[in-house]
Amino acid sequence: MSNNTPETCTICNEPVKDFEIIGDRVYCKAHASGLFASIPPLWHAQSAATAVLIILAGVLAFANATATTSDLVRLIFSITTAFSPLLTWLIILFLMSLRRQMTISTQVITISAISMLVAAAISRPFLYQFVGLQEWLTAANPINRFVAHITIESSIHVLVLYAILRFAIWRSEQFVRVNDGYVYALAAGWSYASMLTGLDSLDIGGYTILEGNLRILTQISAYVSVSLVIGLFIGRNRFIDMQPYYLPAGVLIATGLLGSLLYAATELNRIPLNLSSDGFSPWPGFVVNLIGLLITTSVVSTLSRRFNRSWQARQGAA
């Protein structure tokens, strides 16, 4: 579309006379052409990091039967378990983007660093020291624990993750594609979860080889699942005029999902299955959260492809 009166591009904020209107937003030709571009390295990285979660679970099961249980060994296992999936995700993301000659902004590293800092300096002190959530959950009955997981714990984590993206990347010129919402949300989610679980393990000098470290993998799966949902809503809302309730609805869905997964992660492990010496097992919570991550990844990636094809078809028809 051409107009004698310049319009301002939504992404670069430059005045342009030759522009396109997509989703009631104005874009210059350069940014309009790549707005719905797919990012295959993102899903390669996500698959690789998820595979690492599964491999680590197997390694922990084997090590539990063979490794010594000194404090140093436990701490090494816990830190490795907390940060290996994140490092895998980052490495595969950038390696695959180089192989495909695609551009992944270094803002991913910035978002990762900010998320870890926020987890360490804001989320943990607020929930653990100010609110005293862990002590309260331990003493509460199952119904109250479920309510607290959703209304307190998960709502705080989801709002923090959303705030990181909203204030650190929302108006950046490095946020140029709808699918960048997934990139930055997952960078925040993997990093946030790694720092939370890593610091938890440092506080006690390392978790037990199997039970404790499976808890790390379980929680990481929950946070990453929610990050996918946040990325879905934030990516679309950034570039397309959606209904006013769209983004709040996304936050509510993410909060409900995270609360349910965190609740399942603890409550299912309280069921006596006689798979260990005390009759309880750390596996049910991990399996449910891993399945939740796999389902969320599959659903979100499918919705992403359909959404991109739909809008690309509209552009072609126009």
C-alpha cells in the first residue's frame, strides 16, 4: 500500500510511505516480508533440550545405584541436572541457526541472564523468605496446596516471566517475527527454571541423586511448558491487534497450567507405589510433567504453523 502521508512502522518506528497493513498494524515492506517466518532452529533446540531431560533421568536412575553419595558428588549432579538442558537449548539454537544461515538475536542471551538474575534476586526471596511458601505448603492439606500453587506460586512466576518479556524485549527492534515470541519466552523459561532449581540445590548442598534431582527435572518441565504458552500469546499480541482480553487470557491459562503441573509434581509422588524402600516414588510427578511438556510443545508448534500459514495466505491473497 502506498500513501502520500507517511505511516510509522510498528517494528522499526520509521516513517514509511510504502507499507503494508497486517492485523491492523502498519509495517514497512522489509519487516512485513518476514513477520511470519518460521524458525526451525527453535524447535530443534527445544527437541534437543527435552531429550536431555529424558537422558538425565536415565543417568540419575543408573547413578543412584552405582555412585557414591558424598556431598560433593550430590552437588555436582544437582548443578549439572539444573543447567544442562538450558545450555543444550542455547547451544543447539545458535548452532542450527548458523547452519541454516538464520539470524538469532543475541538478545536471547540478555533475556537468559535477566531471567536468572530475577529468579535469584526477586522470585526466590519473595516466595521463600517473605511469603514462606514452602513451610506453608508442607503444613497445608491437599486442597489448600492446590489453591496455593495456582493463586500464589504459579501466578507470581507467570507474572514475573511475562514482565521480563514485556519490559526487556517487547519494543526492541530485535523482536521482529511472531515466532520470536517463542524464542524469547523459552530463553526466559529455561533460564528461570535452571536458576530456581540450581539455587535450591545449593541451599542444601545438593539433592539426593535420584529423588531430589528428578524434582529438578520435574520443575524445569513445568516452567518450560508455561513459557511456550506465554510465547504463543505474547508473539501474536505484539504484532497483531487482538481483543483486549487476549493477553490476560493467556496469562490466566499459563497460571492454571503451571499451578496444576507443580501440584502434580508433588502430590503424585505422595502416592505409595512400593517402588522404593519407603514405598514412595519420585517418578510419577516427573512422568506427568514431562508428558505435559511434550503435549504443550506439540500443540503450540502445531498452532504456530497453522497461524503462520493462515496469515501468509492472507498476505498472498491481498
